[in-house]
Amino acid sequence: MSELVFWDLVIVGMYDVTGPTKEIKVKKLRDVSPIWHAVVWIVAYVLLVNLGDWGSELIGGPNTATAPLLVVLSIVLLLYVKRNGWSRYYGLRPLRRDQFGGTLLYLPLVVIAVLQYTKGFRDDLDLTAVLLIIILMVCVGFIEELVFRGFLFRGILSKSTLTRAVVISGLTFGIGHIVNLARGYTGVEQIVQIGMAVVLGVVLALLFAITGTILPLIVFHALLNISGNVTVTSVESEWLVLAATIVISAGYAVYLVMVLRKRGLHPDFLDSTSPAVSR
């Protein structure tokens, strides 16, 4: 299959998925079952990543198809949320200065991201490869935070307790990384990814509950993924980074739970269970 034919199929497929009729059906699903609404987007995301990886192999370069596809999906998701007036409801809102106090200035997340660079940089990446990694991981950060922290966390919270929403969304986020086995990740890399994703998923959900915004989480997520892709991988360093991440995340989570008990949920979570009022 030629590169041109591949992109023709992708464009036609994306138009079909995001057409007016399909958008109405997805909106109805969100109203009827917000949890399944999140699951549908998660499945669509996973399938698109696999399609992109397949296309990248055909084209002959890592991320050459995956990165553009996720750019398209990011735009589709952003328009979908904004057109329906759901931006604030799903956390696409700025963080105010007075809210930094309950987050320790996100410094634990900064430390976790910087830890990756202690492993050293890869020497097999050219400028194009680095740019594709940056584009891909920025999109991954946006999509995963919106889908897991926005759609899924909000969906569970509308039907259950805060504790269940935090734990289930965190576990789902972590276990969902098992699909990376299909991307050539080793067993050790997979275990490390799932372990980090679970503990960070819980922390990020708590931060969203406190601040009502996922924008800082998107930035952290993108920076963490970029650092993990441009640094050297070794079994010893991966386990050390995982252990450090778990310790830092555990302490951070305890602090965030204390903040939640003192302050309660951000007001945006208390106004209504429906995004219609968030326009």
C-alpha cells in the first residue's frame, strides 16, 4: 500500500467517525451512560494508535503516521468538547494562582519528570525523530488526560463516590497501557509503564478533583512521555525510576487527600452533574 492510499483511507475514516450523525449518537451516549461514553473514546484512541503504528511501518519511519493521526484526533476531541460547551466541565480551564497552594506548586510532578533524564539521552535519534516524538507525546498527553481524567473520572463521579472515581480511573489508566506490548515494548518496560501509570493516574485524578483543571496535567503528561522516549532504557534504571515515582506519588497522594478533606471538591464538581450548565 502506498503512503498516499493510506492517508486517503485515514481521511475518509476520520470523516465517517466524526460526521454530524455520529456526533449526535456519541452525545446521546454521554447523556445516557457517561462511563460508556468514556470507554468508547478510549477504544477509539487505542484503535487509532494501532492503525497509526501499522501505517508508520508501511511508510517506513517510527511515528510518521501515528503522530499526524493523533493530531487529528486531538483536534476532533477539542472541537467536540468546545462545540458542546463542555470545556469547563471536563477541566479545560486555566489554573488560578490561588489554587497552587493545594498542589505544592506541582513540584512532585516536576521531580518525577526530571527523574527520567538521570538515565541519559539516546544517541540514535535525529531531529525528525525527536520532533515526531514531541508532537506525538503532546497529543497523547492531551487525549489521555481529557479521556481518562475528563470523560472517565467525571463519568464515574457522576454515578459513584470520589474514592471509586479516583481508584477506578487510575487503575484503568494504568492497565490500559498494556496495549504497548503491541508497540514492541519489553516485559520490563511494560511493567514499569503500568506501575507508573496506576500511581500517577491516582495522583492526577486527585489534582483534578482539587483544582478543577486538567491543563497542568496535560503539560506534565506530555513532558513525562517525551522524557521517557528520548532517554536511554535499562532494566536497572527503569526499576529505580519506578521505585522513586511510587514513593514520591504515595507521599503526594497522602498530601492531596488531606487537602481534599480540608477543602472538599473544587466547586466545578459541585455545581451539577451535567455539563450542560458549564457552557
